[in-house]
Amino acid sequence: MLGLYKRGRVFYVQGSHAGRTIKRRSLDTSSREVATERLHRLEKELDTPQTRGSWNELVELFFSSVSSLKPRTAVKYRFVAQRFATFLERRAIVKPGEITAAILAEYITDRATDIHPKWHTPIGNEGIKSDLRCLRRFFLFAVSNEYMTGNPIRQRQLDSSISPSSPFTPEEVSRMLQYAHNRPQRGAPIDLYPILLTFLRTGLRISDVIHFPKTAINAGAGQIIITTQKRGKVVYIPLTTDLKTALEAHASTLTATQLRSPWLFSTRFGKPITNLDGYLRRFWIQAGIDKAHAHRFRDTFAVELLQHGASLYDVAKLLGITHAVAERHYTPYVKTLQERARSIMQTLPDLTTTPAGITINP
């Protein structure tokens, strides 16, 4: 007999059914009513094993059981599930239990032939890793619900390779700011100059700049206090003089609707600029900046701090990340600074040599 029990805030099911032991599994809900409904559905599925087990059935069970996905995240998971289903159909694979590491390797090769619908370029390694992260969660759910005996994806396969940070060069920063400041006003484009300066002086992710609330700025205290979108961490960032001046100039250009908007940067309708990434990519093409993306602002901010004497602990606090993450990403640059300092030290004069014309009395 299957039974419900609650551990923390989540309901679990465990027991036996028709003489078969059922391992403990989470029902992904804190509601007893929902948990009971899912328990009855599980019993029904166990009573009719011949009707369960396909990839599509697993996906639908996943979405009906997991309620913690944000709307935009759910769209991504739906896309990956459908794209993987298309691949499985071409391979005549029906059941999740047939999916192996070799099958996933074929999927990666197949996925790499896709063209990005927006940028019209082949899907890159990070895009494929994003797919695999979604699939890994599907597979973990499949294992817990006995659709699969093991997960063919290991977490270490999904970690991005750590390479030296790629900040914008001083020349690139100067070119961007000058181009944004002097570019012609066509219609009512967004004012990119204060946005660029916000990226450079805060190190915030693009999601944080898009949803930057006006209340995060404390001009009197000279500080920005903002909760990050990705991790929900509260970060405290000093408000530099150049950024304060740029934001004050930006505020003087806002319409009445934008002034009422809670967002620091908004459209003429007072909404967040959700397509900011597209604006930036077009801007970089016009400004002649190669291989640019918004995360390079974050690297530029961190590297500039390190270059001016900040520690990895300081960088971690300002970026809202752990010291370990800062160490993984920025240690290569710290080593570069150390090597440069070592080279400079080797050029210093030998202090043990007595200058000509000076006599030292014993």
C-alpha cells in the first residue's frame, strides 16, 4: 500500500503496490490535496504499466508534477522537450529507458546543425549545454519515477570550462561610450549611454539592468542596493560620481510615463526593456565591437577592481557571488597581475650595491 508523508514542506510517497516495493519519491508539492491527486494518478499508472513509459508521457507527467518553474523557464523546458522528442522519433526511440550516453552524443551532433532563430548562427556549445541541463532535470525526474534506471548526464559534463576572463579593452570601452554619446537620435531610441555606464560601474547582469528599480539608488548615501535576479542576493555597490551624473542627465530626458515607471530604464510605455540584448548587439555591430556580449561588462568590472587593488573577496561581495566562484573565474587574471608585478620587481636596482662616490664606514 502506498502512503503519503511530509518531510519539511514537501509531500513524499513510499510503500508497495501489488506486491512491488516503490521507492520513496517526491511529489513536488506542499499541498495535501495535490499530493493525494498525484498519488492516485501514480497508482493508476502502476496498475496499467503497458500504457506508460514513452518520452511524451514522461514530459507531461513532469510538467503536471513540477510547479516550481518560472514561466520563461517553462517555455525553455517545453522547447527542449519537443526538440528532443523530434530527435527520438527520427531514431525510432520511444521509451526513456532506451536513452544512453551514446544516444545523447548523437543528439548533440544533431542539435549543432540547428540555426538560431534570432541570430541566424549555428547553435554554440553553451546553447547545447543549456539543452543538456534541461534534459538532465527531465532524466532525474524519470529516474525518481522509475522510467529510467540511471541518468546518462553527469553534472560535471555541464560545467562551463573556466577560462581567463574576457573584459572589454580600454579602447573598446572608450569607443562604446563615445559612440553611444554621439550617435544620432532616430525617433525615440533608448538612451544607451547611461545603460552602458551602469553595466561598467556596477558589474550587474543584463537581467538586473533590465529590471533595475529606481528605489535601488540611494543618492544621499552614494550607494546602490539591489537584489539580483539570478540568485536573489542583495548586493551593495558604491554609486560612482560619473554614473550618478549620467543617471541624473538620463532622468531629465524621461517622459511623464517613464517618470512614473518603477524601472530605472524603461520603454516609452514605462515597461522594462526586455529586448535590451537585441539593442546592445545591434549597437556593437554599428560601433565595430567584435565578439561582444553583456557578460563581458561583468568581467570588465571585476578585472578593473582587481587591477586597482581589490581582493577576490571584494569582487565576490560586489558581484553577489561566492568567493569560490570569483576564484575560479578571476584567478587567471590575478596570476597575470602577479606575473607582471614579478617582472617589474626584477627590474628594480640592486640595493646591496654601493653607489659610486659613497663611502660606508664600518
